[in-house]
Amino acid sequence: MIKKIINHPLFSGSAVMFVGNMGSNVINYAYHLIMGRLLGPVSYGVLASLYSILYMVSIIPSSASVSIVKFVSSAKDNELYSVYEAIRKLIFKLAIVLSSLMLIASPTISKFLHIENIILVITITPILFISLITLVNQSTSQGLLKFQGSVVPTLISSLFKLLIGIGLVLIDWSVFGAMVAIIISILLAYIYSQKFINKYIKQTKIKTVDLLPFLKYSGPVLLQSLAFTSIFTIDVLFAKHFLDPFSAGIYAALSTLGKIIFFAASPVAATMFPVISKRKALNQGYLKVFFASFLITFGIAGLATLIFWLFPDLTIGILYGKDYLSAKLDLVWMAGFILFYTLSNLIVNFFLSVGKVKVVAVPLVAAVLQATIIWFYHGSITEIVHVSLFTTLSMFICLSIYTGYNLLYEQKNK
């Protein structure tokens, strides 16, 4: 029994994704904590807002990640190379277009975020381009259930970003040094990901691949990614725009701490998706996989939220230092915001993995609601966090009702 559990793709895959992503997340948080201390609240607020912009502009191609996993995991062996090449070329062209648009929009973004040095915003362009072409290889590896190819590039990027970033900041390159370190690190990650994928996808005669189903599926997934990325980042961007520089830096640190919850639990959803997608394609049962994934995710996210609630001073003091302790009263609210965000993300990914795309309407409405309310109510850190908590709690309740309805409907039609 134990051997069967260990050999199950959900367990073994989750273990690889969990260990790899946790390692990466630990490094990433070390990076943010060290940068927060080295740069101080004001400059760290600038760095965090640049990260948020990077998340936002990568929505379109990143949404293709879920589609890539689904189509690769469902492809026949003799179709793999053709599917991979078709998707790779599509994302490459998309990366060029988005990077060009990012370059053109840099002056406007710089002005909105009150960033005086426009070069800092421009550095997002090469980061965006390299990240997207690397994403194709990582998602393909995940679709093949070769999770090493998904997590190792992330580990490489995180580690070198930390080491090089510290060095460049210490020689007074400040935020610019941190951004240069990111460019170098993701380039190294791309090199590894390409070598890895070449081992598992052997070159064969290219067949014509109809990407219309891929694009049709990517549409709803794009909306899902747009919604969840917006909910994840718009609060930081609006805090940078509306609050004073010091408060914006405090909010950035608070947001980074909250994201620990999501990144600790997200490997479960990432592993669940291809497993359920494949079982669905083979007409095998998949509900037990979903329920197990939900319980594991809730356990991880719930425990982290409890720790933040019980030990806010200790958490902030150890991780960011005394300069950020003013955030302690809002930490539990931020934890609640990310807890419901994480659970909602898992539910939506479950429905997408079985081809039920209408569910994306829920997070999309939630994202619009959050942005609209914050635009009018942004007087303090607490106000912005409360709006975000209300948004994700409402989203989770709606998704829970939707899930219950769908499960009952399936039972009646068996």
C-alpha cells in the first residue's frame, strides 16, 4: 500500500515539485529578505513594483503554460516533437511582440509608479523575453511528468539571482544591480532547460499541428491567468502609486511575506493538473486526486496562516528586520487574503484540467472587483489589504458553490 502511494504520480510528482519549488522559494525569499534589508523600504518598494510589472506583462504567454502542460500530456509519442516545435515557435513570436510593447510602454509605466530611472523599467524587457522562451521548456517537461525539467531551471534562476544580486547591490548598483542579476540568472536557466528537453523530445519528421484547439483552450486560460495575476499583483502596484514611498515599501514586504503561503502550497496544484488531465483523457477516475490535492493545499496554507497569526512580530522581525515591524497588525489579514487565493487557484486549475473553462468567469470578476474598490479606497495599508481579503474570500465562496453544483450534477448523470 505504501509503495503504491509513493509510486503514484501525484505523490512522486508532488514530492519533486514540492522539494524543488520549496528550495526555489526559500532562495527567493532569502533574496527578497536580503534585498529588503540592503535596499531599505523605499528602494525595496521600487524593486517589488518592478517584479509586479513583470508578473503582469507575462500574463499572456504564461497563460499558455497551462495549455502546454495539457496538450503535451495528452499528445501521442509520435506527435510530441511536432507539438513542441509548433508551440515553441508561437511563444517565441509572442515574446518578441510583448517585449517590444514593454519597451514602448516603459516611460508611461515609470511615470505611473514614480520611478525616476527609466532604465530600471526597461530592464524588464530582456527578462520578459528570456523567461517566456524558458517557460515553453519547463511546461513541456511538466506535461511529460519529467518534473526535474520544470523545477531545476527555477532553482538555477533563483540561486544565481541571489548570489549575483547581492554582489551587485553591495558595490552600490542598487536596484539596477538586482535587475541585472535577474537577466543573467534566467539566461542560465534557459540554457539548462533547453539541454534537458532535448533529452526527452527526440527530433522526428515534423507533422502539421493544428494549433486552433490550443489557442481556443488558451483563451479561457488567458483570462484565468489575467485574473489571478492581477489579484496577486495589482495591490502592490496600486500601493506604489497611491501610498507614500515608505508605506509602499512596507506593503511590498507584507505582500512578499503573504506570498510564502501560495508558493509553499502551489506545487500541489502544479502536479495535480497534468495527472488529472491525463486520467481524464484515459477515462479514469480523478476526483480522489482533486480531493487529496485540496486537503494537502489547505493543510500547508492553513498552517502558514496560523503561524503568521500567532507570531507576527517574530515573523517580520526575523525575516525583514525592525524597519518593517509596522506591518505586523496587517500580516494576518494578508495571510487570509493569500490563503483564499491559493485555495481558489487550486479549484480553478482542477476545472481547467478537465476542460471546464467557464469557471474562469469567477476569478475574472473578482479581479475587476478588487482593482475597482482599491482605486477608490486606498487610504492606508490596512484598507488595501482588507479589500483584497474580501475579494478572495468572496471568490472562494463562489467557487465552492460552483464545485458542489458540478459534483452533484455529475452524480445525477452517471
